[in-house]
Amino acid sequence: MDSLYVSTRILVDGELIDGGILVSDQGKIRDIFTTTSQINSWIYQNGSTEIVDYGDLIIMPGLVDSHVHINEPGRSEWEGFWTATKAAAAGGFTTIADMPLNSIPPTTTVENLKAKTSVAHGKCFVDVAFWGGLLPDNAASLLPLVQNGVIGFKCFLCPSGVPEFPHVQEEHVEEALQILDGTGTVLAFHAEVDCGMHGTLNEDDNPKKYETYLNSRPSEMEMKAIDLVTRMASKFNVRTHIVHLSTADALPMIKDARANGAKLTLETCHHYLTLVAEEIPDARTEFKCAPPIRDTDNQQKLWEAVKMGDIDMIVSDHSPSTPGVKLLTYGKSRGDFMRAWGGISSVQFGLSLFWTNCQKHGMTINDLHRLLCCEPAKLLGIDGYKGKIAPGYDADFCVWDPDATFSITSDIIHFQNKANPYMGKIVRGKVHATVLRGLVVFQDGEPFLNPMGKLLLKKTIKRTVQFH
């Protein structure tokens, strides 16, 4: 039976319309009604249709987060598919992409991808795509991983923080790009290179002061790495992508490379646009991430780049860990920025964090849609059926109130380890419901039902390995 979702504010082709969305029992958008008379006519002719009326709440396409660390299997105490996808659903996200680390094993071979998808099956409340990983020694696994459905590859140009995912050198990048040429896939870079300062401490440095950590990862680390990335992007006909850009100093270099034809996209994260180094308290390691949160002037430049379209998308880089690994528990090492895990949890709050700030910068719901939905979907290669309210697309919706405010507190958090730098922050933009292929997967104030998310394994080349 078809379902009809109605609201006075439905985001269609950049406009908020008073209308309805007709959804087939296959979870696809069948039609869009733009007038009350069309809706009434349909209801009169099809009295058995299920009608879901969201009043004046905004219905927009389900959001997409292309950068999430789920960590299962192997480090499921950090995060797992059950909790990560619940949190995503509660934030209006209907699709997320799992990064190849910090699970054990990492997603660097077909066998490891199979291990990942096996544990994910039946645990996902939203759809999940999968990144593969590039290591110094897994070049032979790249094409088989593409053939079995990864949406791209991530590599590190500096130590990743986990021993099973070593970083690569320029020669490994060049070899990978030669292999991937023509596959339509993407190679993403953690763009920092060790400049001799990473992890170093002077005698009088206090490791519990954020400034100490910030000084150990200067902008030069990103600049040097992005120089390598832009050279490689200009040399090969492969899509390349820079994850979690933190320094605005690199923007001119990236802009020049793209003007010269490089297939290069980039993202930044909610924490770089929301938090500033000057306001991070001593010993508050929940603020630690890599690259680090920088100063107010840098943040303003990032916002200008977002507004101008020089930054393609905004993602969470949700990278949780246990309180012990984050050095949040009592003990001698508590609050040591130099030793704590570097990762920020926020997959549930991306819409609200961005919406709270974007209006101050003269941006609108269309910018939110582009940055948190359309462009991430394009990066993942799913923009032909997700990211838009249009006939034939998946009926994935985020239903939210742009004027409602709420406080981020532990009792509303669905990701596994609650520590995050936004605790107690009042944000604007509250998600009331999330719809995945025509089925409500999250309703504010109600318990979750059974997980209905799919594993998105896009087969771009004839498969050589079958999953059973």
C-alpha cells in the first residue's frame, strides 16, 4: 500500500512547498503533490492510503554522513553498528559510510570486508556504505575491494594511531592511483605529514594544556600533505578527496589544483566550524582530534570557504573511544592531550550543530541540504537514488523543526560512549522523525523498532568474489 507524507514545508528542488510525497510500498518516491487539491484528489480516489501528516515540520531528504568510524568488529567497546546507526537515525541521517579503521581487522582486503559486513548484518538502523583502506602492502587488494562494493579508499600520510593501519608514502599513493584509474572510485587522504614536530615536547610543555597538543600538529603538517595530494590529483584521472580539512591556509593550493583540472573534493567537520582552540579548557581531552581544532581566525576563514562553495561537504568524522582510551578517567594520565585518543563523537548532532551556526553566516536550508546531503551522496556514488526528494529516489526523509532548541545531554545520546565536547551546549534544529525507504526508523520520544538499514555494496565491476 502506498503512503502519503504531507507537510506545509517540503524541500523540493530548493523550495519549501506545501504538499505531499507519495511513497510506494517498495520504499521509492512515486510522486510529489504540490497543491492541496492534488492531495485531496488522491485521498478521495485512494481512501486506503496511509497518511502521515507532519504539520509545519520540514521534510527534507535524509542526511548523509560520508565519514563515520564504527570500529566493529575488534573494537566494538568503542562503537558498534547498533549504536552508531541509532545515533545517526536520531540525527536525521539515513545513510552513513564506515571508515576502514579502527576495526580489527581493518577493511583492507575482501576477506576483511566480509568480516565487517557479517557483523553489520541485522544491526543497522540506517543504510551503511563502506570505505576500503590503502596500506603500504595491499595494492593487490584494491581492485577486488572495488569489485566487491567499497565506495572508495582512505589512506593516512602520517601515523593513524592504530598499528594495524600503517601510513603510506608517496610511492604507494602513485601505485594505487595507477591501479584505480578508470574504476570510478575515489582515494581519500588523511592529509597530514610528519614535519618533525608531531608528538614532540619541550621540557617546560604541559601535556594537559591544549596549546601543547596544538603546537605539536601545526598547519605545516597539512600543507605539506596537501601539496602531495594536489600533485597526485593533477597527475592521474582518479577522483581524490581530502578528509577533515582543519587549516584554512591550504585552501588556495586546493583551489588552484581544481582550477587546473584536478578531480579533488574536500570536507571539513562540525568541530572545526563550532569549536575554537582559545576556548578549550585544560585536560579536556574530549576536544582532541587530528588534525586539531585551530583558532578563531582560522575558523572564520573556513566558514567563508564553506559559504563560497570552496569546501564541498561537512561531515562528523565520528571517532569514538572508551573513556579509558580517551584518558577521561581518574589517574595520573587523566587529561593528557599528547597521549589521549584523538577523535570526536558527533554523528547524532551534525544537523543541529551546523544549523545553529550557518544562519549567522548568511546561509540557508539549501546550503545545509547541499553540504550535509547532496555532496556526501555524490562522493559515495549514491546520488542517483539518495539525497533528493524526486520520483524514483529512495523515500529517505529527515523531519525536523528549524526553530526548536535543545541541550545536548547524555540521556539523549544514542552513540555508545557519551563523552563529547558539546555536552550541555544548546543547539537549534531538532529532529522529530527519520524515514528510511518509506518506513519510520526514528520518532522522537518513542523506542526504536527493528533495524531496517541495508548494506550498500555498489558493484561497479564484475565481481570476482561472491558473498554468501
